[in-house]
Amino acid sequence: MGGKITEIDTVSLDEANKALVIIDQTKLPGQIQMLSLTKAKEIWDAIYLLQVRGAPAIGVAAAIGMYVLASRYEVDDYDAFYAAFCRDKEYLDSSRPTAVNLSWALKRMEGVVTAHANEDIPAIVDALHQEAMVIRDEDIAVCHKIGEYGMELLKPGDGVLTHCNAGKLATVRFGTATAPIYLAEENDYHLHVFCDETRPLLQGARLTAFELQESGVDTTLICDNMSAMVMKNGWVNAVFVGCDRVAANGDTANKIGTSVVAAVAKQYNVPVYICAPTSTIDMATATGDDIVIEERKPEEIAEMWYEKRMAPENVKIFNPAFDVTDHELIAGIVTEYGVARTPYTESLKAIMDNKQKR
Ligand code: MRU
């Protein structure tokens, strides 16, 4: 399939309401290939293999995926339906542990099933369809709001550094960390964006540099070990990154290497902003120490895309997919309800409490 990546929703439901449709991100930037998924194993694999990735996108994919799976259950009674639903829900939840959006979206979908327990199966499936679409639509609106609040932290001509991909490919549209950049571009800010390549799986090089360049944003790709140099040179006014889970005290898990960027930014007085939909804020997790960090296969480091070995055979390899940036290194957490500032224990609580009341 051709077309521009920025014109295609990263995650969607097909027109017949029968399949979860994703852009296969492992093929980017060379090829824009869509995948239609209808089976639990296909959806689990797509999330684990990073064909769909980025915290908000995997939440939306899980929600739409659960609806698709539930619409195919051949059962007549509620108990059998609920048992099948819980089995698939737990299975999808096991695909990746760090991004809280996955379990957040699955819990929302389960809440719909239990709330409609007295209705017949087609009515429950219909309610699941509606909820999946609400989760998708919320993602679009939330990213737009993050863009508005985030743009207020920028001024025309600024240099911005980002790590990994918290772009439109990590959400349905707009992205989180890129939403302020796209909005600023529409308002003629003429930003300059440095994209860390993001080893080992190169989300920055393959995805962020690709989508920003395609959108006409002035973009420079750098290796991860170059961020200190561009900051020392005074080329970066702000760091904008996404996140996979924000703890109640503001400690933030994001792609491995983010904490290095934040430590370097502190050295050069560059503010670090975390762009966080409230679906990524986990008040049940007290601090970053409580966040489960996914460890992935050593081949991701030892081999380039499982093709060419670059490391000696049998060398020990440590491959955590995420790290935690201490809240002291974060200048602000940009949510759809505004920018939380230190002390985060209070500001995040206020945002989450207000959200409950709306
Ligand atoms: O392993 P990935 O590619 O799913 O990691 C993604 C990130 O770390 C993103 O920065 C994060 O999910 C935020 S996406 C808006």
C-alpha cells in the first residue's frame, strides 16, 4: 500500500468491523504495509514483535483487538462468554509488561462486559465495539490536547530533541511528544528536531525521523551517543519524550536511553518534558522502582534485525527495553489536562482526581 504515513491511522478497525488493522512498523520506513488481524495469537505477536508499538497504540490495539475476538465467540451464555473474554484478555496482557496503557485498555473493556452482564451476547459485543471506538477517539483528542499544552513550552526557532518514537506511529494520530511539534509546525514555529536513533531497534531512525521528515519538519537524525554534543553546542532548547508508565511520584519509564538523555540535559540546563496521556499515569505504582521493566531477546542487540551477527557468540547480553527517569530530572509532565510540575506526588494526584470528577 502506498500513501503517506501521516494520512493513515496507525491502529483502526476495518470497514466490515471484523479485523484490527495496523501499520506493520517493522517494515518502516521501506514499506507501508497494513496487517489485518483477527486471532488472539496474531494480535499478541503483533504487540510483542513491535509491529504495533508505543504505549497508547498498543492500548488502542488491545481494545479493538478484544472487540474483534469477542465478536467471534461462538457461545450462548454469559458465563462462557466472560470466561473466553478473560482468557483472551489475560493472554494479550502478557504480551508486554511495561506500558500501562495495555492493561488500562483491557480493564476498560472488561468493565464493559461486566456492566452489561444482564444483557444478551450481541448487546455485549455491541457495547464492546462502542467502547473500543471511544478509546480510539479519546486517544486522538488527548494527543491533540497534549499538543496544545506542549506547544506553549516552545518558542519559534527552538531546537527539540526526542528519543525513540512517541510520534503518530505510537498513537492513532499526532503522537504525544510529536503533537506539540506538529502543532508548532502548523503555526510556523520552524523548529529543528534532533531524533536519537534509539538502539537497539532504531525506533528513532526508522519511525520518528521518517514521520517528521514526511511531515516537512526540519529533522536531523543522530546516534544515541551524540545527544550530549548537540546539547553542549546549544542546539537544543527542550527535550520532548513520551512514556510507558508514570509512577505517582513522577518517575517515568520510557524507552531505554531516556534517562541518559535526561541526565545529560540536566548538565546543560535543557528542560525535559514527558508527554503523558493520563492513561499512562499509574497512581497504583508509587515510584519508578515498582515499574516492571521488559527484558527482550539478546538477539536484538547481538544481531541487526535478526540478520547479521555483530557480537561475539555466547557473549553475555543485557537488553532492557525501558529505563526509569527520576522525577528530579523532569521539568514537566504534559498531560491532556495541562502540565504537571514538581512536586509530582501532588500535581499528578490533582490531575487524576479532577479527571475522575469529570
Ligand atoms: O518498545 P516501544 O517501541 O514500544 O517503546 C516505545 C516508547 O518507549 C515510547 O516512547 C512510549 O511508548 C511512548 S509512545 C507515545
